[in-house]
Amino acid sequence: MLVKRSAGTASISTFLSMVSLRLYGLVTGGVALLATYALLRRKSKTADELERERRAWLETTGRITDGTVIDVQELAAANNYHAATMLIYKYDVAGVSYECSQDVTYLRQWINLHSCRLGLPTSVRYDPQNPGNSLVVSENWMGLRQ
């Protein structure tokens, strides 16, 4: 038995498929618009938040090597920068010497800056992929030997 399709049935199915294609386009466009809005509305992180994340990452993934404190310097406030206390240290990784500084202004409660003197041995945590990225003091780790 053969079923005949009428011209009206074919046009209705074509119409419905066109409507569904338009609906998919509208839904996709709406999702893309919402994703763009969410990305643009997101607040960027402050320099202090980025530094805190860097210290936390080095605490967990950094390797430890021996280093030496060179100096502690107090920098005065100038041109939109706050006053800072810098801990200057050096260390060697794979035959390369690194001389770095760390802003310890907000970490003063964990260290005694008056006991930091020239030649004080310290442990340094560094990124194995980028040995210049290092720290001596963080919220949960202390490399200074006092």
C-alpha cells in the first residue's frame, strides 16, 4: 500500500525545519551574548591579589635551594606607589646566579627584619620552569634562618 503525500504536508515539514534552524541560531546567539557579557563584567585582579596567588603557587610547587640575604631596604612612597620594604637575596640554580628582591611590606608580622643582615643564610623557593620567580617569605612558609 502506498501512501501519497500531499503538497501541504511537505510544506509544513519544510516550514517547521526552517523555524527550528532559526531557533537554534537565536539560542546560540543568546548564549554567545551572555558569555561575552560575563567575561567583560568580570573584575580584574589587583596587583596584591596576583602577588598573593604567586606566593601560594610557589609554596606548593616551588623547589627549595640555599640562598643568602644581601640587604633589607626601605623604599619611600612616591608617584602612586606605597612605601615598601624590600628583602634582597641571591641564590644559584644549575650554575646560574640570581639576585632578586621580594616586597615583604605586608609580611612583616611573620619576620623580624632587624635580624636580617648581610650574609644571613636562607632557603629560597623558586619555579623550576622560571628560576627567576622566587620567594623567601610567604604566609605559610619561611625561608629565613634566624
